[in-house]
Amino acid sequence: MRDYWEEPEKKKINAKKIILSITISILVVAIIVLVSLYITNKEFRNWIDIQVFRKEISQDKVTTIELDEGQNANIYAFNKYIGILNKNKLLLYGSTSAEEANLDIQITNPVFHSANRFLIIGEANGQKVYLVEDKAIAWESQVEGNISQVYVNKNGYVAIIMSETSYKSVIQVFDPDGNPLFKKYLSSTMAVDVAISNDNKYLAIAEVDTSGTIIQSNTRVISIEKAKTDPSNSEEKNYKSEQNKLIVNIEYQDKDRIICMYTDTINIIENEQESILFDNKDKKITAQSINLDNHFVTIQEESSGIFSANSVINIGDVDNKSIKNYTVETSIKEVYTKGNIIALNLGTEVEFINTGGWLVKRYVASQEVTNVTVSDNIAGIVYRDKVEIINL
């Protein structure tokens, strides 16, 4: 009976657990609010980028590579290096401005292209070509014909466009060891760009025929394996554009998709069909680029007043066909793209944004910026007497 009449024992309240739960809940709510403000409120986002993330860097805080007075240097960023080609020497500098390599490159008027850790350098209107892998020369060669353009994919496969031969254009392809694989001769069309697929199986050639009264552009896809033994019977597909459309650039993306940049549209070739990704009609497009990983970008100028204009950066995702926007309240002088980085030259500022539409770094100068070179990891702000290094 005693058990029956005994009062049940009262449960003790664990104050520490309650305080901890309340604290965690408050932190979660605060984080959600801050993230929402960062996404939706431009002024708040700018304050956080500058004060918290330290994304803004002034000219007097950067590392500098000094150039000799009157030095006629060619400067190019690739991988994690700033390369300076002058007097047949290619000097490679890292992010601390320390010289990391000194390579003999017998070229005075270069054309460059890079992907991943590879840099291809050709003598414009000449015959010499070099492939640099990381900090060393992988191979060098001499071609027959005058080089107009060079290309390397992320695995080190190289394509070179040559002109002023008995053909309108000749494309020669090399493997990563410098072994020539084949030549493709174009007798009636001119090659304006080339690209090699990420799996090294296909060569795409952007061609233009201006021999008639109507411009005809097309994208020809070549099987590299077939071309090794029979170049004349190696064509897989030939995509002809509408008449009077001018193609200016092509890029291979993942899944063997080809992005084609015309003067009026950006198209995609996938599943053996070509379709429009972005139409420039009725838009004031001041610049565009497809030299990005699985993305493209267009710069659209919109009036914001009688004497002012905003620039809307449209960033297209090739995978899901969506468009993200990033706006700056001024006109953009130049746009530079590589990998997932878009550099916007605003005059005395350069904004580096990524393909997600977020600010990566903002460089603020006390003088007008005339030239920028950019890779995924590093950028160079080029002046007459120096190169300033920006780590991305």
C-alpha cells in the first residue's frame, strides 16, 4: 500500500540541454537570415565580401613582377603561373612573384592557348611551336605552313591551324608526346577555330565559306582515330548553319557537347542536333565568350539613366541550360575568361567572378587598367613597367 500512496518522483529538468538547444536554434536561424541577406541584398553582400571575406584588394597590397624599361614582353597566365616571353626566354612566376622556371622558347611573335597544366605557343605566321607542361618544355616542332592559331586540350593533344599554303587552311594534330597524328586539308573553306574533345576522340573545326555571295558557316567533326590512317574518310558529322550566320569560336565541353559562338547566337551541338542556347537578337551585347568550363557568358548593356548604363553579365550553364545574372553599375571595357573565372575590366577596377555568379576577388587600382591575363588560379594585371599578381 505504501507504494500506492507514494508520490511519483518528479523528473529533473536538464537546464544545460535546454540552453544548448535554444543556442543552436538561434544560431541556425541567424545563419539562415545572414545567408538570405547575402544572396538577396547587394549592399549587405558587398559589405560582407569586403569586411569579412576580404575579397577586395588594393593596388598597393599585391605582389608585383617588375618589367625592364622598354621591355616588349608577351605576358600570359596559365595553370598557376604568370608567363613572360621576351627575347626568346619564357620566365614563369608563381603567386609570390618568385621565378620558378626559365625556358628557351625561340619565338618572338607568339600565339598562345592553354588548358589544365598545358601551354601551347606558336610563332604567328611562322613555323615554330612549343608545348609547355607545367614548368618544362614537353616538346617542340616545326610545321609546314604559316601558323595562324594554336590549341591544346586538357590532356595535351594539340591542333594547329596553318594558312598561306596551297589550301585555304591546313589543320595538323599532335599527341601529348609531340608525335604528328594527321593533317586535315580544307580547299574551299577557311578554318576559324578548332577544338579537341575531352576524351581525345574528336576534332571539331569551325569553318567559313565566303567564296559566294552568301556566308556559309559549318562545324565539321573528325574522328581522330580514323584520321590517323585515312584523313580523307574521317568525317563523322558536318553541321551546316543557317545562311549568313558567321561562326567565330567553338569549344568542346563535357559529354562531347560542342558550343558554337556566332555573331548573333550561342548554340550547342548535342545528340547530333544543333540548337540555340542564347539569342542576341534585340539585345545590346558588347562582348561574349565560350572559353569557360561547361558555361558561356554574354555582356548585355542596359540603360540606367540619360548618360549611364549598367552591364548585365549573363552566365549560361550548359548542363541545365539555366542563366545566372551578375550586374555592375557601369560599362565594361574588356572581358577575359578561363576555366570557371570571368574577369571584368571596369577601368580602375577589375572584378573576378566565377561561373556561379559570385564575386571571387575585386582589384582596385589608382590608374587605368589596360590589360588582364587570367587562368583558373592566378591573374596578372599588366602595366607598362610591371605585372601585378592576383591569387584567385
